[in-house]
Amino acid sequence: MKVPNSLKNVERDDAVIRTFEYDDGSVIAVDFGNAAADLEMDVLGSTAIIVADGDQFEFELPPEASDVSAKNGVLTITE
């Protein structure tokens, strides 16, 4: 699963994006940093809306995405 381009361009100095490939799928993890511990997320159709520390980000989910969750400032997209 590829990281969406609009997610790659998140303009936060403390954001870290990593992908993990497994035999049965893949995971994209986006750590928005300590300041975004109260990350809020909503999914409308195939669009994810993230609010982290007062900043809002929107991006199209990869078609392979089966689950999207947010906890402790980390957004996880699972295939």
C-alpha cells in the first residue's frame, strides 16, 4: 500500500510517516508528534480528515485500506 501524496506533504516538522510490509498486508503509521496526542479523526467515504494540534489535514485513503484508527497521536491505516 502506498502512502497518499497529500499525506506525504503534511507540513509538520514533528510528523513521521512509516510503512510496514507483512505477508498478509501492510500498515501506514503516521506519528504526528507529542503535541498531537489528542488527535481527532473522521472518515467520510474515502476521505480521511485529521485534526492534530489545531491543524487539519485531509487525504484520500488508499483503495486497499481496510481500517483507519488514531491513538496517542498516531494515525494507522491498515490493509
